[in-house]
Amino acid sequence: DILEALEKAKAELNRTPGLSVMTRDFINGTDIYDYDETKLVVKVNELGLTGFEVYDILMDEYDIQVELAETYVILAIVGIGDDKDTITSLVNALKDISKRFYGQKPSFKVSMSEFFKKPSTVVSPRDAFYSPKKMVLIDDSAGEICGESIMIYPPGIPLIIPGERISKEVVNHYRFYKEQNCIIMNTSGNDNILVLGE
């Protein structure tokens, strides 16, 4: 059955250099309470690649579409259209990527403390939304007060919202996600950002 095939696939991927897969063993009752067996969360950063890069490689070179990528992981969801063959194709592609990339460069790591630093709110989002604004380049925006929301997908949450002060960390995050070809949703659709001012 497909759940048995998935368990075998997870075990095989966990034996593959540079890859690790979330399993039921991760449940700890503190921050991980349950586990969906139909999802393959594969940590790939030990290959020296981001999840975004592995997502693109799977799509472009193996014709495999996974659900999403994040900085360190990819997520594949097994559904009613899948069978043992589709699971085997994914496993074989990931094992091939491991052979190609593992040990070629150091593990990919980012400073997570910087990622979780919350921007400071200077004015309320409502006041910022209705304030006069000007357009500046994102690279010149550190210190300004944001006048729009910038959404990054994935993960699909705001990088910054109106009324928050733009920090150099926000600019660095924007640049990182841009380099990873993430979808960035903002007013201009390019490297400009609305900030408060005239």
C-alpha cells in the first residue's frame, strides 16, 4: 500500500548523504504534536543547496513538481494521483541530486536569529497606509518606515508591513529571497518599495 511505500521511501532518503526526512520520531509534544504521513518534508541544506534550489532542480531537470520549498527544506505531498512509481521517481531524483551535490560545497546555513528579528512598529499600519509615500530602491530603504506590505512566497507571510521600520536585516532577507527566485509581492513588482514621505 502507498503508506508502506512512503515509509520505505523516508527510510531510504534518511540513509542518503545530505538528506534527512521528518518522521514520526520528531513528535515531542512540545512544538511538534502530530505528523502527517502523506507529507515528505526533506531537509536538503546539507547538500550545500537551499530548498529553493532543489525545488528548481527537481522541476527543471527531473520534471517533478513538489508542493513548496523553504530555506532548508522541500515539501512533497503524496495524494490520490500518486502511486509507488511516483514515489520511486522522487526518491531516485533526490538520490541522484545527492550524488551530484553532496560534498561539493559546505552545508548551506543562514543566521536564524536574524530571520526571527521582528521589525519595530513606528506608526500604526492604518496610519502608514493612508500617509503620503515615495518610492525608493529596496537597497536604499534601511531606516525608512515601510508604506506597503512585502509578501514572500514561500512561506507566504509578510516580510514587512506598513508602519514598520525597514532594517538592514529586512533588506538582506529581501535580497536572499530574490536570489532564490521566490515570488515577491509588492506594489511595484520590482526592487522598489513604498516608504513614508513625500
